[in-house]
Amino acid sequence: MFKTRLFSGVILLAITILVVVLGGNILYATLFVISLIGMMELYRILKIHKELLGFAGYLAGISYFGLLYFGLDQYQPMLFVFFLMLLLLISVFSFPKYKTEQVAIAFLGLFYVSVMLSYIYRVRMLEDGALIVWLIFIGAWGSDTCAYCVGMLLGKHKIAPKLSPKKSVEGCIGGVIGAALIGLLYATIFKDSITGVSNPQIAFMVIGAASSVISQIGDMAASSIKRNYNIKDYGTLIPGHGGILDRFDSIIFTAPIVYYLAVIL
């Protein structure tokens, strides 16, 4: 199991690096595909992945990425409203086939997966985006590694024993500090190449710390959904890691916070 997890993890990391470095249409297309897979994984929990509600969600996800590609962000609120109206329409005319919970999850799927993941592309398209985009992964995977190491060494106080019994307060703090230091080191190395961010060392340290906090919340939020429905993993697409949502649960949350902090700072 360990060898399988390690091998698939290395392959996933290599693909991630390649796709993010290439950016542009390659990154866009990759995020488009994995967002649809992620929506399917979420919908499968409530058995709507092959139902009309699910197909409405996929259509909304496709439409959202279409608006994103052509720079038509001003039409996104209209898409969200029409999507909700479509779901309610399906619910009414299919009554009592679908429960309110299923309709709500169908609506949530668009935001939780497609919209949140799309911020990786948005960050990559910023000025200095080729460098800033890696803060998403520092805030998620780098933070997770630091939190794990500190938690193993010093962890004594459980932060959410019923939800994530292995996570400790000390580990969470270690993750935040670790991500902040990695962000600082990263900015120190590449500061001469960063032109669009004033004082990149402070900015990247703040972004690293903030994204670590958000990523840990995102990780536990994903766990809460799985605990509520008594499932171990969202899927089996990535051997040893589960599905798209299992591997990208924290990335989903860090991408938007990195984007907005990069714009503000």
C-alpha cells in the first residue's frame, strides 16, 4: 500500500508540476476535466451522479469554464441564478424523486469544485502568476507536511477529535508556521523575478500562513462530508490516495485565498 501510494504520489506531483509550468490552455483543460470528475465524485455520495440533477450540475460546470475561458466573468452571477432555478425546476417536476439535500449538494458542487478549482488558473494568469501559483501548493501540501511532522513530534492536544482524531493543535500551528517560512524562503529565492508584488517576502509569508489556515479548514470540511456519509474516500482514481476530492480537498480552499491575497498585496 505504501509503495502504491508513494508511486502514484510521485506521478501526480510530476503531472502537477508539468501542467502548472505549461499553464495556459493545458492548465485550463486539465482543471476543466478534473473539476467535472470532482463534481461526479461529490454527486455520487448522494447518488445523483447519473441523475438529471447531476447532469444539470455538469452542464453548469461546463458553462462556468466556458465563461472563464472567454473572459465573460460578468455573466457568472446570471449562470448561478439560472442554475439554481433549473435545479428547483427539476425538483418540482420530478417530485418526490429528489430530496432537498440532493438539490442542495447539486448546487454546492458547482462552487465547491468547479469555481474553487478554477482559481488555480486565475492565479496562474496573474502578473507573476508563474511564481505565485506555487503558493497554492505551499499553503496546501507544504503546510500538510509541516503539520504532520510537528504533530508526530509534539502533538498532544486534539483539535477536532471526533472529526480528525490524528490532527493536533500543535500540528496545525506547525503547519501555519511552516507554510509561512516556506513562503518567505521561496520569495527570498525568487524576489528579483517578482515585479508585481510589493515586498514579496512579507507578502508570500502572509499568503503562506493564511492559505495554511484555510487549507486545514478545507481538509477538515472534506472529512466532515465523508464522515456524514460514512465513506472513506471520494473515489479510487488515484491509487493509494482516493479520488480527485481526496487529493485536492485543501487545494480547493487555498487557490481562492492565494488569488485574492495576491491581488490585494
